Amino acid sequence: MKPLGLAPVLFALGCSGPPGAMRADLQAYLGRMKSWAPVEAETERTIERILGTQFVDEAEVRRQIRDDRPRALAHLERVRAYAPRSRDVQHIHARYVSAWEELLGGYDAIEQGFTSGDYTKLARGREAMEKWGEGIADVARQLRELMQHLGVEPGGAVES
């Protein structure tokens, strides 16, 4: 998914209600993001371990996926249950949800690739893991831009 940049966020700001409500919605979302950070960090470490195997150690890759999948699924369930109120934060949140969905699809592709011997599926899985990282970074960038636009202090929520 191609990053959309600040223009859609700024457009959404004009359609989302009073700035105080948007600011409150953003601050609430930043609080959620801070609580979600440990899951992101553990998933990032899992991806690094998987990529470090260069897909040569099938058992280790499967073990890493087996360990992370329940955590990622539970996280995605929590994330989907959260409903931002303003369109600007909804847009950012949709990108966040999409990144997690793509990652889980990548895990499926990797396991299917090992099972079938179809290495194009391994490549798709690897690409999905890389896109997850890009998606998380894109969300952080969009949040920083919105924070700057609304004058909200970082507080450490999207520093990574």
C-alpha cells in the first residue's frame, strides 16, 4: 500500500469536527498506541529472527511464526475493536489494521510455501513482513504529522 501523506489527513481535518474533539481523539489513540507498543516490539523481533534465518531453517521459521501468530491475532482483535471517532484518526487506524492483516497473511504464505515447496509463497511472505514494518512506520509518520498539525505533544507514543 502506497503511503498517502499528509494531504488526506489535512482534508479529513476539515471534515472531522472541532479541533478540540480531534485533539482528544488523537490523544486517546496515542494512548492506545503506547499500550500496543510491546506487541509491536515483540513482533518486530520475531520478524528479525525469521529474516535472520534466510528461510534456511524451516523448523525455526515455523516455530517463530507459531509463537507470534497467537499474539498477533489477539492484537489484531483488540485493534479492530478500537473505533476512533475522527476521520483523520480512522484513516490512520485503518492503515494500522491493514499492516497487521498483511503480516498474518504473510505468515500463512510462508507456511504454505514450506508445505508445498512453492518458494514464490515464501517470497510473498517475506514481502508481507517487510510491508508490515513499512506500514507501522507509515502509521507513526502520519501520527507525527497529525500531532504537529494539531499541536499535540509526543509523550513518547510514536517515537520509534
